[in-house]
Amino acid sequence: MAKRKPGETWRCWSCGKALIGARTIAGKVAPIEVDVTENANCFLFRGAGGEVRVAVLGGPLLDEAKRQGFQLRLNHFASCPDRERWRSDDKRVDEAERQDSSVRSDP
Ligand SMILES: [Zn+2]
């Protein structure tokens, strides 16, 4: 799977869900669902320079965000019906990059 950029939009290859890339606190780009969903925990915002970022909320902070009507979304990694196949694809790319960072592994 190709690496996505923050703000990039695409559809899940598996289930067709509309997704947007968002930079996580860990610095990775997560596939966040464009649709606002009940019982979600990802808050999208613009970081420095306008980059699309995501904060994952939990505990009392998540409850308060819901109470205040924050628009929350799901990380599609966690909600895609085919997520197990995603994870194995992702791991394969990471391993290929570790072995030789000069080789691109586009499927
Ligand atoms: Zn999907």
C-alpha cells in the first residue's frame, strides 16, 4: 500500500469508504473516515502550516467532547471489514523499508 499524505483523500480499496489522511501524534498518517460517526474517537484539526492532523480522544476527554458535540470520526484501520488484510499489507511495507530504504515497494 502506498504511503498517504495528510489531507489526501481516497476510497478504501476494500469497502469503498471515503477516507482522509491525517498526521497522528506519532507522526504516521492515519486513514480517517470522512463521515462523522457516533461512537468515534478521532478528532480532525489543522496543525501548524495547515496540515491535517488527528487527535485520538479517550476517557473523560472523549465523553466531554461528545457532550460538546465535537465532530468525531473513526480510524478506518480499526473499522474496515478487511482490516486484518490491511495490517498484514502495512507490516510488509514497513519491513521492506527497514531492509532497504532506497527500494520502493509499491504493489
Ligand atoms: Zn475499508
